[in-house]
Amino acid sequence: MVRKKIRRIYGLDGLKTLALIGVLIYHTFPSFLPGGFLGVILFLVISGYLSAYGSIEKMENGTFSFGKYYLKRIIRLYPSLIIVMLASIGVLTLLDPIRLANTQSEVASVMLGYNNFWQIRMNADYFAQLSKNSPFTHLWYIAILLQFDLVFPFLLKGYTVMKKRSGFWTAAGIGLLAVLLTAVIMPVMYLLGNGENITTLYYSTFTRISPLLAGMVLALVHHERIRILNHHLKRPIFSLGEIAVWTGIF
């Protein structure tokens, strides 16, 4: 039996580490690294990249399955999520049962993938509650990923159809335009609202979709670059500088 070789993108390990360090330092010493939350944006770029990187070839050769993709994402996300939820509930039950009271709706929002909108509805100011927020607050990120996973196959399908009809550069250009248009949603909403609705700006899927799309476009460009050169690239991902340029526009 021939074991299938798994193609690992080693360059992403360093990017993930940098993003994680930034997030951890920000939450531990917010005044020391006030911009550390930008690590979240980098994580979103990487997530969008990996989704497209692992699916574009299958979509183009007709072997991509919507059902298999959704099942794969559920298997990847939910076991760890369930463990985190059960462990958090267990610890709170023993140490702070009062804090656990009335969290049923929040737990449901996490498990069903709409926690970010639940946070908006509850007007849960992420920054004001940084030191005393719910143990489930940071799982809003999983909700963003789950919502993106729902629409991602359709976005990828649209890209492949456009590429066949109008060529790669037209399809990639439309993708880049989508990145730029969605990137201005947050600053425009901030200006129109005079910065008052921070909760919506921080948690909304619409203000977070741009880095996911950016990662997706990066992967599509990378895939086309490999196809044109007709050999494996020595470096399996764009450089840190290129990623930083994409991340910086948000």
C-alpha cells in the first residue's frame, strides 16, 4: 500500500507562531503591544489561503465535492471545539459556577457557528471586557471560519467558471477587487458611526471577510504561478513580506 505524501507548507508555521505570539502578548500585556490583535487578521489570511490551496486543483479537475469539503471542515474544527467547550464548562462548574449561569444561549451560538452575531446582539464590547469577559468570547473567531466555510465552495466555483470564460487575470482581478471593496467596510462603518459601534466593527463577518478573501486570492495566484512554471516551487508560499503587504491593507 502506497502512503499518500502530505504536502506541508512549512513557511506557515512561522507565520502562525508570529500571529499567536502577538495575540498572547496583547491579551496579557495590552499596553505593551496594542496592535497585537492584528495577529487575528494574519490568522484569517492564512485560513483563507489554506482553504483555497487545498481545494483549487480538485475544483479545476472536477473532483471537488461540496459534501466532502463540509464534512472535512466539520471533522477538523468540531472535535477540538467540543473539547475546549467541555473543559471550560467543567472548570467553571468547579471554580466559578455563578459565572457559568445563563450561558446556554452563548454556548449554543458557539456550537452553531453564529457566536459573533450573538456578541453583537448582546453588545459585548470586546475591548472593554478584555480582562473579565466570558471564557467563550474568543470563540467568535470559529464562527467567522464556519460562516466562511459555508460560502467558500461557491466562491471557488465562481472563480473557476470566470477563469474558463474570461481567463485567469480577469478572474483574479475580480477577486482582488472584492478584497479591496470589503477591506473598506470597516473604516467606512467607523467613520459613518463616529466610532461608536465598535462591537459590530470587531465581530461582524462583513468586516472580517476581507483577509479571508485575500488569503484565498493569494492561493489562487500561487496555484496559477505553479501551473505556468510547470514545476514545483522551491518555496511553498509567498514570502513574509508579501503576506505583510496583503495584511497591511486591512
